[in-house]
Amino acid sequence: MDIYAKLDPQRFPNMSLPMAAILGFVLERQFTTPVLADVQVAPDGHVLGWPSEAEGVGHSMHLGVAADLRANLSRLGMAAGLDQEEWTRFAAMVRSPLGIELSELAAGAGGS
């Protein structure tokens, strides 16, 4: 199973729609409607998202705070059973658009 299949929100029925939308933005996949065209972490730590203009909605939405998002993305990676290589890739995928650093994968936390 590849990283995209492991992180697919359909594997996690309790995942919130905002989390699935953020994950879709990070992975460049569509998991929700509307799709998030942009997600930014404000200087005060709040996470804001902007739906795609194609969806007919252009206003920003408050999606949470960066500390919670960091923790939730880390827990998702562990629950998905990412191995060290996949974790490193996922962390880079999160860091690039969001500027959020995920901690190192704990020994024994990853899967196969």
C-alpha cells in the first residue's frame, strides 16, 4: 500500500471534514467538496483555508490552530502505519505548503 492509500481519509471514519480537506491540500488530492485551494498558518498560529474559486466560494475559513494540526497530522501518520521513508516524505509534504514541522517518527511507531 502506498503513502496515498495509507493516508486516505476513507481509512479513518472519524476524521473531520476540515482535517480531510487539509490532508487533501497537503497530498494534492480531492477528499472533500469544496477543495481547499490554499491553506496558511497565520503569525498568531491560526490555520486558515480558502476554498477553490471553482467551487464558487472565495472567503477564508478558520480551520484550527497550528499546534493541534501538527499533533493531528503526526497522529495520522502513526495511525496510518507509515514507515520511516514514508514518514520523511509525509513530513516534507506537510512542511512545504504549511511550514509545519512534524516530529521524528518514534522508534517502533511506523508500520509496513
